[in-house]
Amino acid sequence: MDFIKLVTLSLVFTTYSYGQQLSSFTEELFNEYSKYEVEGFSEMKVKPDFLQKQIDLITGKAPGLFEIQLLGHSVEDRPIRMVSVGNGDVDVLMWSQMHGNESTATRSIVDLLSFIAENSKQKSVNSLLQDLRIHFIPMLNPDGASRWTRENAIGIDLNRDALRLIAPESQLLKRVRDSLSADYGFNLHDQSKYYNVERLNNEASISFLATAFDYEKSRSAGRDEAMQLISYLYKINQHYIPNHTGRYNDDFEPRAFGDNIQKWGTKLILIETGGFKNDPEKQLGRKLNFVLIGSALEAIQKGLHKAISVEQYSQIPRNDRNLFDLKIEKVQKMVNSSYYTVDLGYFLEESSNDSYKGKVIYQVTLEDQGDLSTYTGYKNFNAEGLKILFPKVFNGRVKNSAHEKSLLQDGFLYFTKAPSRKYFPTTMFQYNDGVEQESSLENTYLLVNKLNQPKYLFYKGQIIDLK
């Protein structure tokens, strides 16, 4: 797709060796991805019924290749299915969207099913399917997906339900894992876009974890192999998105599925998809998951990761959390008639919206202020020499367009009588008792120069040039 091409060009995707040559299979997955990218999944929000329909269409193109099993139903009686393919003795189980608002890998799985359906007779894919039996649960939490919430319909986090097994979704995941006694497991998630790579300003676009199975973070043969496989995948990421990969926090969580599945004997790999600049729908993350999952399957089949030292895993930089959506640098803020130079760091969090209609709604939060020199933003704005001025209310009627523009230059943005024409970059507010609440560091203010002339408008997370 065009967006991926643009991102590819912007990164240049320079070749780095890192001591590991890419396999021809990995290169094929990356270079030929657009052929298998399934239409209708360009946005993060995926409807459960649409997903089911697309999977049926893909698997229907290759009769007899895939097995679709109804595992059970969600709290609200939505079907949860597993797609299996391959005839090998090594069982690989992967599940996505156990958090309903984390869909990147769900879309990657659909693309991977498309790839397998189209290439099952190709030598490399056919060989893979002869040695492995691969099981995909594309959407474990359809109720959460339908609401676009992390939790299921009960309101619980399924990834904190591995012990009590309160939810039917948790029960079926445990049942499947045990029935397969899966050799390998892939727990596929989306992480906060505010994670960066430790000591770098780069977003942690992908993070890995070989989950711990006790508080001591003990080693075992299975966890060691998970570390080796992650190290193999890390080097692939370093080739395509150098220095945008992190290592997720490995503190033991006794209620989590990943930690317990590692304990139960499955080699567990956690893949978390983070943010990337100019990629709000995580289309690049979708492609990377496609490449990483496919490459992991090849590595498992051929043992490509087993020669890698386990110690290389600890060399993967950790995740840090030093990112904002917007960082305004060195702006002057007045308190008690004195100005103080501060940085402002903003989060623009997507609000819950279960209608699937219209545009995404964002909630603006001033997350931090002060010296934020160790932080960066997806967008950075240098406000050195500018002051914050809250808009004033003009008590009267605007005469003409020239009058409107002169009022803006004097800092007026609100009116007791709405102007006849809208020359301003925001919706005109008619003054009422609640207008003062609109002017805040999280909503609306002007950035003015030393002469108090407005140069920019901050409006709900956007900075608008007033030229």
C-alpha cells in the first residue's frame, strides 16, 4: 500500500548486518507483503463479524488446507474460533486481541493466512506445513473488540485471569493450551505508543519479552529458547527498523497468561506493537508482525535461532516511557504576574467509541510540564520567545472581516454576539458562563510574541499558525 511505501522510503530501510543474514523467506515476506495484505483492515478497529467473514473467504480459497474450530463463545455469546494449518508434530499456538483494543496482530494473522493460502504448494511454505502444526486464535476477546475496550464484557482484563479463570474466554485459552500441550506460544499485543527505546528518542515500535515464570525470573531450557528466538527476531527488526525495538519489562505477574504458559511448559514469546510516527493505524506494525511471525515459524522449523547465545537477549535495550504526542518546548507561562519558561508534554489519547462511525475522538491531557529535555514527542514545537495568553471575550458585535482580524491580533477569540463570518481557525464560540472553561492548557490558548501579538493557536492538541 502507498502508506507503507512512504514509510519505507522515509526510513530508507538501510541494510545492517548485525551478524545475521536475512533468510530468503524473511525477505520474501517483507518484499512481497502487499500481495497478501487483505483489504478492509486499514483501521485499528476490527469488527468481529467482519473478521470472521474475511477468514472464511481466505480459507475457502484453499479447500482442505485449513481447519476452523469453534472453541466456544464469549460472555455475550460471540463465537471464538481457532484456525489451524499444517501436519507437523510441533504445535505452535498464537492468539491476538485478548485485549479488545489491541488489534494490530489480528490483522497480521489475516494477512498471514492469505499468504499461506496462496503459497501452500510453494516449496518453503509446504515444507513449513509438513513440520509444524500452527494454531491461530485471531480474536480472543470479541466483546472487548466490539466495544473497543481492553477488558471483556465482564469488565476484567483477560491477561489477569490465568489463575481464577473467571471468564469463558480465559477458560477456553487454558483448555486449548493444555489440549495441545503447545511447544511454542505467541502472545500478541499492542503496547502504549508512549514507550521509547531506552536512552533513545525513538519509539519502541516493536517490543519483545520471554516472560518470567516466577518472581526470581529464573531460567529454564524453555525460557532460554524463547530468548534465543527473540534475539533472532530482534536482528530482523534491526535490519528493517533499526533502533526501534525494545525489551518489555519482565517482572513476574502471577495472574498473567504469558507468565503461566511459560510455567506450564510452552516456550512463550510476547510481541508488543507500539507506535510509529505518522502511522496512527499501525499499518507498519501490521506489516512487521506479518514478517516477524512468519520468520519465527521458519526459525522454529529449521532451528535457525538455536545457535544464538542466550546472553544476546539481555543486550536488547529495554523499553522506557519518555514520549508524548506533542511536546511544546521553552514556552513562557505566567503565574502570579511572573513568567516561567517550561516545556509542556501532551497525551492525545483515543476515547472509547463503540459506534465505529465518524472520526476518532481524542482526549487531550497535559501529562507533564517543566524541564522535559529528556523527553521527546511524536511532534515537537519550539516555542522559545513565545508566551501563553488565554483568549479574551469581546463584548459587542463584530463590524466586518477586518475588524474580526484585528480582534484576533488583540487576543479576542470569544464573542458575546457571534460573528457573521468565520475567519478564525476554530469554531466560533458564543460567549456564555462556560466559555472560561474552554481556555486552559489542555484546550485553548494563544502563543504570542514579546509584543503580545498572537502567532499560534493551541486548540485541542493542535497548533495552528495564525498567519
